[in-house]
Amino acid sequence: MASQFDARGRLRHLVTLKDLSRAQLVELLDLADRFITPYGEFPARDPALAGRTVANLFFEPSTRTRASFELAARRLGADVLSLDVSTSSRAKGESLLDTIYTLQAMQVDVFVIRDAQSGVPAFICDHVAPHVAVLNAGESHLNHPTQGLLDVLTMRRHKGGFENLVVTIAGDIQHSRVARSAHHALKTLGIGELRLVAPAALAPDPDEFAGATLLDNIEAGVRDADVVMCLRIQRERMEVSRNPDPADFHREFGLTPERLALARPDAIVMHPGPMNRDVEIAGSVADSRQSVITEQVRNGVAVRMAVMQTVMETLHG
């Protein structure tokens, strides 16, 4: 895979958070913070990408992430092209690289890639021109770096730092790129304790989450936590016969008001979306005063603005 960094160690592509230093993560979070405005005010804008072109290539369905990247690019002044895989040339048999080369010939500067297959963003990094950046918008079960950034940004804005923070992520850990990217970021930022809660059938390989505590009991996982993030069951990534019954899952692992009461009184509740209410999270919890789920969405636009501005400064600054 081509390096995420240029010869001077600056961020050129963003495929995974695993290789970013603490300083690089903090720099991205600080920049994103500057792009957040209060609800009701005009969203932040910056001409950093004026004259540039961003192509969103979503070969896996998405609503939130695609809309977020598109808004982020437009608020930075870029021209935006969003391709629907159902009508794209790839669906007609054109190779992925031919699609990339065609769009690159149209002077695309940034490719935002989402794909259900592992390794696609890194593969594209190896083949784009030197002046082009690639951003991973979700890759199989492995990486979702901008989601990881917006999650830790939301935590930082509410809790200040990470050193003494107890973060619980509960749900389908095994198939979650969100959990993996959050783990990469939190580990680098010096998290106090990361707990991962899942039934045995959805538990991950412990080697993928070094330093985290793996649990199969939701009450133990939530007790005295500062942050509780729920994950949906990734039904599209498993055989139908292995899909848990929604009612059973909610009874055994769902975040209910009673279970949330075991966390610290000022604990925040998070969810990357889309939510399955009354499966991994009770609707009343999702809508409670402790929920910061809509803030995550707002923070996601700011994070994606920060990432795009950063890679463009690396390539053209």
C-alpha cells in the first residue's frame, strides 16, 4: 500500500487511523473544532478547496456518511461529484481503476471511497496521480477513519481529555469498522479504559483490540462508564442463520434506561447510526438528555472538512 504520508510525514491520504501519531490526531481534532458552530447559526465555511473537485465513490450504500462528505466539500468551496454505484460504469463491467483514471482525467483532486471489500481504498492510493488524495469513507469491517475521528472529537468536547476516561462500546464488535477505528484513535490518545461488550457470537478476535477489556455482560460493561456507544448488528456482513433475534438481543444487551443508570451520572450516550431502536438501544435512551447522537452527526461534517483541508494543504500548500 502507498503510504498515507508524504516524504515529510504529512497526511496525504487517510485510509486508517492506526498509523497516525497522537500529534496528528490532535491537530485534526483541533482543526475540526474550529469548523463547529452552534445550532441555528450559519455553518462554518472556508475557501480552502475552491477550484478543487471531490468525487464521492460509494460502492456500498450510505446516507449519512455520503451526505456528510458532500456537505463538507461544498462548505470548503469544492465542486462535488457523487456517483451512485447502481448507475456507474463499474456496475456495467468497467474496472475500478478505469473508473478512477476516467475521473482523474476530469481533474478530480480527492476521491472519497466507500466499499464493502477490504483493501479497496489502499489499492486506489497505489494508483492515483501524485497530486490526488484518497479518503476512506468506510471499508469492509476494517476501517472508518473519519467516523473514528468524529467519535473521539465528540468525547473530547464533552469530557475534555482521555487519560482517565472509561469508554464502553457495546454491540456487534466483530463486524464493526467503527469499533476498530475508535480503538485505534483512543489507544493513541491514551484512553483510560476501553471496554468492548458483545455476545460470544459477535465478539472480536482479542488480538485486534490490544489493551481493551472484552466483556459479555452489558451491566458490567456500562457500570461507572463515562461514555457508552452502541453499535447495530451488521446483518449484511453475516449469514442469515447467524443473525441474532432482535428481541433477544435487546433483552440481553440493549442499552435501556435501567442499564444506563449504572454508568456515571454525567455519562454520554453515542451511536454511529443508523440506529435500530429498541434493539441495541432503547428509543428513550437515544432521545434522552444524555444522548449526543445528533452532535456526532454535526461533528462529522467538521471532521471531514478538517481532513480534506489537511490533505489538500499537504499536496498543494
